[in-house]
Amino acid sequence: MTDAPAAQWVPEGGTGRLAETAQGKCFTSDLSVDEFVLVRESGFVPLGLVMGTSMYHMGLQYAGWKQSVELTVLSQAMYNARELAVERMVTEAVQLDADGIVGVDHWHGAGAGGRWTAVA
């Protein structure tokens, strides 16, 4: 489990987006038309788009070329980043008073700031 204050933090832009969505304004959706129809036919009403992101600087971990081993430090950093991103997404869903989250996508990659994970 990650640090609760870090998981419950929502950036200012996200807070504004969630407030507008809660007022019944239009929102962006990542659902396809078919997915949107399936959600509606299941009895649910999409409330908005929620996201969670997490950036970790993972550093380096070396292993020999002749052995196949898990790089546990890097694996654990990826698990922590994903868990924090999901917890932040759930925090946004709670702010919308949502019953659940559908259509979750998970990305991870590397950039100038280190490795990153995003969940939407």
C-alpha cells in the first residue's frame, strides 16, 4: 500500500475538471461508442473521465548477461508506480461519487524525467 496522502492528492487541473463534471457539464470520454452503449445498457451512467498518474525515477540495477533473473528493484518500482496511479484514479472516482471504473488503460514508458506510469 502506498502513502495515503500521496494517493489522495489530486492536481489543481484535475480538481477543476472533476468539479465541472459534477455540475453536469460535458466531459471527455475514452470509451468507444460500443463501450458507451454497453455501459448504458448495463444500467450505469458514465459520470466522467478519471485518471491517475505516477512518475518514479527508477535508477539502474545490473545483472549479468548470462543469467535470467528478475530485476527486483525495478519490478517493485513499477508495481509501486502502478498502485499509486490506480489509487489516484480511484480517489478521482470517489470525488465523482462513482460506483465503479470501466475502460481502464495502463501505459508505462521512459522519458527525460525517468520512467512513468499512467492509468486512465
